[in-house]
Amino acid sequence: MPHIHEKIDYAADVYIVNDGAVLLRMHEKYDRWFPPGGHVELDEDFAEAALRETLEETGLTVKLLGDEPAIINDEEREVRVPYFINRHRINEVHEHISFEYFGTSETRELNPAEGEKQDGFKWFTKEELDDPAYGVDSRVSHYAKTALEAARK
């Protein structure tokens, strides 16, 4: 999805864990490893965006980790709290505020939606996240290792 706002957009990502490994994808535009995720659309909250983007990009049904939000009534509800929130520059004039969720999947079988990138995914172990040969940046590695730990609990 293209940027919604000129200056800043919200994004949501999910660090998906399965059997001691976390899924990352090589981003074609930035040539860096990132978790599945993307822009929050105007009619969804951050957790909804995280699950939608994850399903589109991977085909995985993900169970988010953390406390379930309490539904107050049919018109008002709490939004699931992410594990991390960060703000980062995309280019000279645009930034993202990203909501970083952790989740688990029962399978590693990927089936991205039509029109989505079909390759460039890797399930990383903790040791591989630290391996300089892969070049996973420190923020992504920290979040991924924290997700691995959270999924073990």
C-alpha cells in the first residue's frame, strides 16, 4: 500500500515464531531483513493491520502473543498492545511509526497472496540472527530474539 500521509504513516509488523525460529523477509526495496508487515489502513487498528499484512505476505494464520484486549462494548474496545513501538525515517521527508507484534504459527509453509513477493523469506534461529553473514540489523535482531524468548514462555 502506498503512503497515506505525506510526513508520517503508521505501520505494523509481526515477528512470527515457529519451532525455535523467527520469519524474516529480504525487503526488495531496502535490501534488508524485516518481519512481515506494512501500512495501517484508515479503517483498521494496529493489530488488525499486523494480522492482515502477515496473512497477505506469508499466507500464515498467526496467533498474536500478549494479553488479549478487553472488549468494552460493541462500539468501543481496547487495542492489543505491541511489544515495541519505534519511529524511523524512510527518506528525507517521510517517517513511519511501527508497532511491533510477536506471534506464533503452527506451520512454516508459506503461501503469499497473489501479487505478493513469493521468495526471499528465511526462518532464522537465534544463532543465525547473530551471524554477520546474514547482516540482520541490530534493531531487527533484538526484536526477533525477544520474540523467540516470548514464544518460549
